[in-house]
Amino acid sequence: NDTGAGKHWSDNEVRALINIWSDEKIQQMLEGATRNKEIFEEIARRLMKRGIDRDWKQCRTKYKNLKYEYRALQKENEHLGNPRRKMRFYDEVDCILRRQPLGPSSWGCESSSLLSGTKNFSDDIQ
């Protein structure tokens, strides 16, 4: 019974996951949640509506990996200074994780392109 757990995430799938993760309601649910299966089931349902078939465990793993890689780079970059090494989707994850608790309609991201999905990712560094 292959669940596709090791299946590589395409850029479009990662963008969709980040887009859902950036939703204020999802952000609020994830804050301080220790048992988050239901949250990732909701994320998987939203991905399915976009034609992306991932289960909650795959979503949680990808989310955790993005956060881990981001934080590892943050730590590394503190010591190296500029130029900073980046991961793919660094700016998007940075935008989500650095958000200020302003209000439901405005969070720390300067660009609404993340929410609309219109950003050009072709110059992201791998």
C-alpha cells in the first residue's frame, strides 16, 4: 500500500502548501498546537480541492522540513553575514514565520503576491 510518502513535492505543490499555511486561520490553529493532526488534515483537504493529492502526514512532514531548513539557514546566516545562502521558497517561509501579530487582515508580509500566488519564483536559489 504505497502512500507516496517519499514522492517528491513539485514547486506548484509546495507553493500551494505555503499559500494554505499563510492563511490567517491556519496560522492561528498552528500557534501553540501540540496535537495538530486535524490541522494538517484540513491542509490536505484544501490541497485536494486544488487537485493535489497529499495526506496529512505528508503535509506535516513538508511543513516541518520547510521550517527546519529555514531556521537552520537563519542560524547559519547569523554567523556568515552577507551574502546569505537561501533555500527554495525562503522568502515565502520568511514572510510567514516573521509575521507580526497585527490583525486578521494584515500580517507582516509586504507583498500580497504570496496570497494570490502570482509571484515569479524562477529566480529562487536552490
